[in-house]
Amino acid sequence: MVSVMLGDTFPWFFPTLALVLCSWLAVASIEKERAQSLVGSVVRWTPPVMFGCLLLHRFFSIMQLDATHMEVLQYLPQDASLGERLRVVVAGQAGYEAAALVMVVFAACAHRLPSLQMLGEEAANVARHRIMNFTALCLLMTLGLLFPEQAYIATEPLPQQGILQPPSLPGALLPILFALMVMFSGELFAASSTYSINADFSTLARKASMKNGLLLIIALIWISTNPATWTAWLDDPSVGTEAIVLLMAIHATVSLTLIIRPSKTIESRLLYGERRSFALIAMFVTCAALMLFSACLLLNSTSLFATATGANLYGFWACAAVLGAMLLSQFMPTLGFDAAPRPEAWWLRNMALFIPMVLMAFSPMTAYILPGVWLALAWTLVLPWIVESDVRTPQVRFVIAPLMVTTVAGLAIPMMAQATLFPALILAIPALLVAFIGMMVHNPTASNSTS
């Protein structure tokens, strides 16, 4: 029997896809330098074509009951009905391929969004480049989790036909949530990272924030129902599954919606920054303390490690990677990447966005540092207004005290639960909301004496 699994026939397919996605990270330079050639179009449309080929190959194999295709052998009997075949298409690996296809097509066509077209061709293309950058980063970090090798190669010997239960339909919600979160978070990333042109992305950001808020609520409710993917990962957090992909998307959605995008507006109201260096030091020290304390508490409350020393060492390693990236990124403004109102703080927050996602791709247990990262991000929004002397300090009873209370609650209350990660994620969100709402309504009077 000849195998027609794509990984057996074209072993170079996924390495090529990864290389093309890497080229998306430099798409702005490629299109600028090759404006009169086909190179830019080839780079832009190759990922949609490749993901489309993946989806079509799997769709036709399942619908035709191809006896050499692994999903057909695993889930479908020889006389499977049309409904059974469609169920495998919707809830199986094809769902992730369709999600990736929708993401890359959306990114490649993002300049046609009404919120961008009204800003002009230049602004729309710059935003499209940023959305493509973000989409490529997310797909590169999740490529090994969404498209595992065993889903694209045949086993020896081939399994008996119809030996496994078909995937559950509720599981189809995960790729949908992942795709939508990445798409709308890409819009926020574009709105928060574009400073080279004079364009107002507030309409784009407002719409994306509302959609992300709704998606976040749906995702958290879905996780609270303990779907099979989530419980399987909790049983063995050392193994990467689709649950990690969803956690990555949730982390990006929360960080961009509540902190990174609003910081562009909030920090534009800061003045020159007397004691600005002290504020930056306070941000880093606070981030380190909150991340380390939260990670060690959460890891020690699990059965992942035989001793507390092992849990603490792992938590220290994961947090050190994020903090080290935050420190190294402080050199970026000196290299010319300083367009943001406070470039040092911008780089610090973006390292808190991306580095945990990179770590989770290689070591899934680093998901336990996310609550501490969220608490740290909340404080980075408020600390400059507390430390710097030429701006008005936020009111204690409306911002500082509630933020302290929600931070302590976010650290302490999850320890009372049996499974600590999900309660810790839920209880970190109030601190983010306090920082976000408090600083958005804060009156940026020039000094305390005039308030």
C-alpha cells in the first residue's frame, strides 16, 4: 500500500512554509525594495497558497475515504456517512489548517479593511505589514503544536480502520478562537507599533478591542467547562497540546487589549519625565518581584515537581528568560528603534508579550508564569505616574489602592483552589482592568500642585 500522506510525499513542505513565514517578518523591506517585481507578491501569497493546499489535500482525502490517510483510518469506518466525514473535517486537523488559512489571508488583505482604507494607501499598507509580522510570529511559535509531525506522516504498520472515537465537535471552537484572537490582536499590534507615519489608528484599535473582549470572555468560559484538550494538558503540563496554543492567544489578546495598545495613549500624555530612569528601574524591579513570586507560588502548588527546590528553580529560569529579554531590549532605543513616546517601556512590555509565548512553544509548563506577567504589565502602566515628579500621581483610592488589593488577591486566592492556573489567570484580570481604566480616565495635570 502506497502512502499519500503529505509529510511522506513532500517532507520539505513545512520547512519551506516556516522559511516563507520568516520572510513575512521583513515584508515591509521586501515590498519596498522589490516594488516593481513579483517578489513581493510571491512572498505575500505563498503562505495562503500552502495552507490552502494543506486544507484541500486533507478535505478530499477524508471526503473520498482515502484508505491511506491517517484520519480516515483512525476515525472513519469504511461505510462512513457524509455527516461523519464532515465531523472529522470540522473537528479534526483540518480545523487548524482552515484557521491558519483564514489568518494568513486576512493578514495579506488587511489593507482592504474599511478602518484602514479611510486612512489612505500608505497607512493601510504599513498596518498590513505589521499585521503580517504579528501573524507570522504567532504561526511560527505554534507551528509545531498546531501541525505535529504525526498528523502528516503514516505510521508503520497502518492502524485498523475506525479504531478511535471521532474528535468532539466542541473542540472545533479552539481553532476558531485562536484564529480570531490572532487576527484582531494583529490589528492592535499594528495600532500600537506604528509611529513612522502620521495616521490615527484609534478606530481600528477600538473595534479590535471590543471584538477581543468578547473573544476573551468566550475563551475563558469555554476553558471553565473543562474541555478535553484543557484537562489533557493539565494532566501532563510538560507536553505541548492545542491548549498551549489557546493560552498563547489569550496572553496576546489580554496584553495588547488592556496594556500595550492603551499605553500608547496613556504615555503620550506624560511629560519629559523627571526621575524617568527611576521609574524604569521601579518597573523592572516590580516586574521581577511579581513574576518570580507568582511563578514560584503556582508551580509549588502543583504536583509537577518532586521538591519545592525544583519548582522554584524552574520558575526562576522561566522568569529570568523574560526579564533578561526585557533588559536586553533596553538597547533597542539606542539603535534607533525609539519612535514610541517611551521606547524603553514599549520594548519592556513587548518582551513581556512575546517571550512567554516563545518559552511556551518549547516548554509548555512556562504557562504558569502568565498570571505574574499580567500583574507585572498592570503595574508598568501605573508606575511612571507614581515615580515621575512632573506629572500628577493617580488617586490612591481609585487607582493605587485597588491595584494593590487586586494584585494581592491575584497572588493569594488561587492558592486556595485545587487547580491553580486557571483561577490565577482569572484573578489577574481585575488588576489589568484597574490599571487600564484608572489610567485612561486619569487627569494628566502637569504637576501635583495643580490637581
